[in-house]
Amino acid sequence: MMPAMEQRYETVIGLEVHLQFSTQTKIFCGCANVFGQQANSQTCPVCLGLPGALPVLNQKALEYAIKVALALDCRINTLVKFDRKNYYYPDLPKGYQISQYDKPIAQDGHLLVADENGTTKRIGIKRAHLEEDAGKLIHDDQTNSSFVDYNRTGTPLMEIVSEPDLRSAKEAYDYLQALKLTLQYLHVSDCDMEKGSLRCDANVSLRIKGTSSFGTKVEIKNMNSFKAVRAALEFEERRQQEILVSGARVVQETRLWNDAKALTLPMRSKEEAHDYRYFPEPDLVPFVLEESMIASIRCSVPELPRAKYERLRQTYGLSEYDTNIIAADQDIADFFEACAKLYGDTKKIANWLSGPLLQEMNARKVGLKDMRVTPQDFIVLLQKMAENVLSNLAAKETLKYMLDTGKGAVLVIEERGLAQLSDSAALIKIVEDVICQNESVVQSIRAGKESAVGFLVGQAMRQSQGKANPKMIGAIIRNKLLGSSITEAY
Amino acid sequence: MKLNEATAHEILELIRQEKATPQQAFDAVLDQVQAKDDHIRAYVRLFLNENRWDPATARVPIPIGIKDNICIKGEPTTCCSRILGGFKPPYDATVIEKLKKTGAMLVGSTNMDEFAFGSSTENSCYGPTRNPWDPGRVPGGSSGGSAAAVASDQAIWALGSDTGGSIRQPAAFCGVVGLKPTYGRVSRYGLVAFASSLDQIGPIAKDVQDAAMLLGIIAGYDERDSTSADVLVPDYTKALIKDVKGLKIGIPKEYFVAGIDPDVKEAIMAAIEVLRGKGAIFEDVSLPHTEYAIATYYIVATAEASSNLARYDGVQYGLRRQPPQVRKTPLIDMYEETRDLGFGNEAKRRIMLGTYSLSSGYYDDYYLKGLKVRTLIKQDFDRVFEKFDAIITPTAPTTAFKMGEKIADPLSMYLSDVYTISANLSGIPAISIPCGFSKEHLPIGLQILAKPFGEQMLFRIAYTYEQSTPWHKKRPPL
């Protein structure tokens, strides 16, 4: 039997990612490379493209580009050459963009991308090149006029073009996540899609499964978040499938993702009929990269997410879930390893990092670097739990106070009286109170509904303000109501 | 002698001897401008007082005219184009900074062909400049205003820019000295670009010594211009020695073929004899790719120009026009109307030529091929300079032509740069010095070329010749 029509097709996606570098200054002038300043306050004759002004390459931007190239296992073109891409738009003050055409700084790289089952796939990086960003148009509907803000003009950009190796919206999403994580590890950009420091366009086509030639591709632009990328690609996949199933042809065009309407719409075709008339930029003399420069940049490339993931899994025997969370943030990974040196229960460290500590980070909306806790303090906290000084609940409470005050675990436990009640006499008193107050529950336990013990434990914990050792409480209740031995229970 | 008729080195000497003051020199030049420029029209505007000169820093207080494509902070810089109407750069070109530091006195902006597109200064939105030797003739171009200003004693020095001969050809037509330095010798920062890989700013002066002095001021590495060369600037005045004994000078046979005016040829041959008499050794050489120079130039230069001029779109500065009715979209209408009204015919012609040769499908056959031939032309010179110290040619095939004579025929206009273009394509330095007059009493220019950074060789040969001949002392009958 023929497979269902739509299952005959395979999706082919390639992504073009634009990454803004977080260099101090712009790519061809000395203006500050900062976001969110007053319009046109970060400009000079060079980035404004004033007559007579000339570009000078920012060495830091070049270094960042090489760093990205190395991290993506690219071949580096040691002849550094720039070209002009000519087109008219008001946000492009020179009427051309300085970019790289036939000699991109990086070519033929790849990135290993894992899905949630841990299966990895090698996604090819076709090329990555350096260029300058354009300005921003601001439209004022009230006066029906447009304004140009040139602050962004000349921000260093790296365009990273994948091979058409992605086979689904999900895979494209995973690739983008993995790419972002790798780039974050390099500290070359803040990789923030919402701020536009990481932007993504996609080329999407469908073909009959098993064939090797490509179908007609459609370029999708205006996807401003990771979610939007996935949604737009899923939409486009369906749209093209419906066209093909109906026997019609896909039109080669550029479409814009409309987030509000959750669909792609064609861009006016006039705006895409470009002949960019690339030619070598005569204002920048091509030069050959020193091998020693590449070598020293190679030394500055840190252990990358994939390698870190594998190593953490193997060295510490962590779960996939924990490792993913820990490796997703260099600071967390470093913190974890610092803790692991001090304390043997790496499982516990991982749990508490990916659990309570991460929750606190999210609640406070800060990175680990801004959290007031050292690996030493964190280990003391875990030790106090192991020693039954802190209940789980009290430990979370302790952590919160530690983060609030910057004080060590021992001090916080003492000041806040968070140490667990392990004094049998006191605990027995609490249990007796609870038994008196919950006559009917007690009856049902005695009648054999042992599961209700938990309820009484909860009541006792509340009465102790969380300080009671819950295991001991449970044992005492069982002893009182069911006659089991206390020591046996704990 | 009136001070404005003196050379820079003479004025400096008079000031040193306290026989003249900088102010007197400046006033003499301004008086001449008042008296003569309504007729010559070398200047398109005079500078504001506060931008002219600072007596406190006036080490080399020489009145100088500046071609209208070199940015001066706060002064209109228009490239004699309507499209840059009202544009005032917020910064000084590097050469202007250097001039201001030495205390040069900025007189005004000199006329030019729009964006330096032309060889007659007729393509200026301000109208043409007259040749001081014959008001019915062109001063050459594109730096015609600068050359005419110096020739008519309305400036002691002038800056020009040379993309295909735009300093040397007008210098020849006006009977003054003009030098195109080695590409990279002088910073282009602040020079409004015509063809970035060919443009160089250079001096126009009354004699070789003045040209050497001015080059010494403006030359040097500039970190703001990636194409400027980090090569030490020598004291060029030390190269002014009257001795060419044993120097080997090539005469390229390709430069003495059909099209050359007999008077020009005769003057060049006479100049060669003068230098031979001083001990120089002349030999015929071949620059076999010369015949492709003009074609190559008009591909490379127009391609770069088409891109360099894209920024004049009416968005940020200069002219902006909107047609009365919407034709396409308001934005595209604005681009089209602005550029249609803002650019003159020659600018439009070159933008179209350049756009065409860069277009997909044509790039390989035109632009890329042009770059390859450019390399061959450069190799011609490299080969000759392995054995020769310099090359001598006419600067232009004719003397100054009549106004209007070539303006309707771009090809014949382009041919007037046939001897000067190769130096730009090769990046080598070249100087034009006066070497006599035609039967119609029009100046003739002798061009000397040397290898990259061989400006000292040019000055040495030029100086030896100049000091043996009376031509540089001749003044036009104003």
C-alpha cells in the first residue's frame, strides 16, 4: 500500500544565523558597540558612511570570528578578504554592506547536535563569514514617516550558514539551541534572540523521501525567538506539503513569519529581486592571517558543550537530565566540578544544582555568577543534610537565606534555628499532640489505612515549623499506632 | 614681485628675513582672487575666516587651495555635485589635519569635474574653469580649479586628487607642477572616493621644490586608512639635487604613436635632450599592455565609482527630492528623483557603466578581466623598473583643448588621459612638469614615472630638468 501522501515527503532545512559580536567597539570604527542607547548617539563618520570616511578592521572582531570558526571545526581561510554587497535601503548608509563573499573566514565545519534521546547528528556548517550590521528603521504610524537609527550600523556580525542537513523543525530547533550554547561558551556574543544579537533565517524545501535532489526552497525570515523558529518551520512544512499533495508547485520566494497570526506570508517580490554586484572591497587590503594568531586563539577556545557533556556523564556518572542542565551553563558546570572536588556525593550535588539552586536562580532572574554562594558553602549545606541536621525542606530554606544574606550555611542554620529536631522527647510530644488533634485519622490508621500516616507526619512537620526530622516523626507515629519498633524505622 | 606670484619656498625665505609676513602673503593671494577669479573661476567658494589659518601654528604659512572633494570640518564639501549640496563634513580629512598643524592657510575650495569624473573641469555643477593661458580653453581636469588657481597666482599651493591623471593632466595644461604620489603614500581619509583603489591626493605647485615640500607635509601612514602604507616619509627636499648623471631612463615606444600632437612630441624630445646633456642615459622600452589601459581603467574605476556613489541616496545628507506624485513607492521615488536631479550626465554615465560591469553575468567578462589586465599593466612597469630608474612620457597627447570641444564626445575626452592612467592602475608615482609651449603658446607637460615610493627619484630628475630650463618661471598673460 502507498504510504499516506504527506508521509512521502521529507523536509530539508538549512539555517542562516546572524550573530552579533559583543566586542567593545564596532567592526570598522571606534564607536561603542552597545545596545539600547539614545538613537544615533553611537555614531561617527565611518559608521554613518559619510563621504571620505574609511573602514579599519577591528582585530577583536576578527579574533572572535576565528574563535567561532575553530569551535565549529571549520577550515579557516587564512587570506582575509572583504567584499562589498551592493543594495539600497535607508538603514544601509553606504549603499553597500562590507561582507565576505568568495573567501569567508570559515568553511566546511560541523556541529554535533543531540536530541532528547541522546542520539547525536552531525550538522554541516557550510560557511561562516564576517560582516557589518545595518541600522534600524523606526516607523512612526502617526506621522506616517520613518526614521533611521544608525547605532547598530557597523556592529560586528558573523553569518553562520548550515548545510541543508536538518530534516525537521524540531531538528532545526535543536541545532539552533546547540549552536547558541556553543557560541555562549565562547563569550563572543550574548546570543539573545529577543534583543536581536542572534537572528535566524531558514531555507525550507520538501522532497520525496529517498531522492537526493532538492525541491524548490522558500526562505523564511522574521523569526524572533526559538519558539518562533520552530513554529514557523512547522507551519512552512505543512504549507508546502499541502501544496505538493494538491499537485501544485511551491513558488521560490521569501516569506515572513507572522508571530501573531502564526503563519508565513510572502514578502513583496520586488524587495527580493537583488543582484548584489559583489566585488572586492578596495578600502580594505586583503591580508594573510598569521598561523601563530590562529594558534593562540585555538588555546582560548574552552571545552565545548558537547565535550563537557560527555565528560561530565563519564566522570561523575550523572543522569542525562542533570548533565544537560549542568552542561547548558559554563558557570554551573564549573561550580559543579568545584563542588565535586570537595564532596563525593556527585549525584546529590547534581540534584541540588539542577533543582533548588537553579530554581532560586530563575526566581531571582540572575546567573550563577551573581548568586551569593560558593562551592564550599554549598557543600556544607549538603553535608548538613547528610548529617540529618537539616531536613530537605529546611535545607531549601537555608539555601534561600544563604543567597539572601551571603552568609555561610552554618551561620544561617544557627541564626534561623533551622537545625532539625532530632530530640526524641520533643518529637514524641509533638506526635502525641497530633494524635490527640486528629482522632478520626488515627482511627482509620488503626483500622488498617496505613497510608494516612503521611498526613499525620505532615501535621507534625507543620507543628514543628519544618524542623522535625520527618523520618523520626514517621517512626514514632507507627510505633504509637501500629506498634512497630522505632529503631527499625530509622 | 607680488607675494602671490612667489613660490612657497620664496615666501618662507621672505618671512624668515622678516621682509614679509604670513598675513601679507595671504592678503596678496586673496587680492588676486578678488581681481581675477570672476574670470578664471578656479574657486567654487572661499573658506570662512575661522577655518583659514591659525597664526599660532603657522610654521609653514602658505596659502593653499583645496579641491572640493577633500573634507574640511564645517566647510561645504560638494565634489562640485548638486547631490552634495549643503553637505558640511563634521571632520577634517587627514591631509587637512596635517596642513592645519603646519599652519597652512586654506584659501578656498577649487573647482573640479563632478566627483572627479572628467578631464576638463567642464562637468562641474558650478560651471567650468578657464585656462589662465587661454580663457577659451579648459584647464584640464578633474583638478582643473586647483591647477588654474596655482597657474594664475590665486594660490601658492593646491591639493588635487588623481584617479587617472586628474592632477597631472591639468598641471600640464596649466603649466604647473603636479604629482600623483604612490598609492598609499598619502592618506585618503577624508577624500571623497571616486575609485578607491586608484585615488591619491597630491600636490600642485609652481615648481618642483614646492611640490616636494607639500608632499612632505601631507604624506605618511594613517591608521584610519587601511590602504595607506607604513613607509617612512623621507625629507623630499633632500632629493632636490641637480644631477642625473648615469640615471637610466626609459622611453616607452607605445606612448609615441598616432594621436600625439607634434608640438608635444617635439617638446618631449627636446626635454629628453636636456636631460641627456646632464648625463642621463635614455633607452627605448616597451610597456606592451599600454593599449588596454584606458579600457581597463574605465571598467575598474567605474565599477568602484558605482558603488562609492551609492551612498548619495537622499537619506542622510545632501540633496533630497520627492516627485510630486507617487510613481513606485515613496522610497524608490525619492531615490530616483534625488539621483536623477543630483548627478550630472558624466556621473550617471559612469554609474551605469560600473553597475553594468559588476552585474551578475557580466562580472567575469568585465570587472574580473579588468583586474587581470590591471595586473599585466603593473607587471609591465615592474619589469622596466628592474633596469631603469624612471620612465619619461608626455603627460597628455595634446595641449589644452577648447571649451566644449570634447564634452559631447566622452571617448575622445577619455583619450586625453591615455598617458596618465597606467600610473594609477599600477600604483606608481608620477609627476608632470612644464617642458615648453606649443605654437599656440599653450603649456606642455613632461611626465616622469618611477617605481613605488620612488618620489625622490621623480623630484631629482624633475628638479634637474627644471633648473636647466626657463619654463617654470613663465606666467600666463592674465
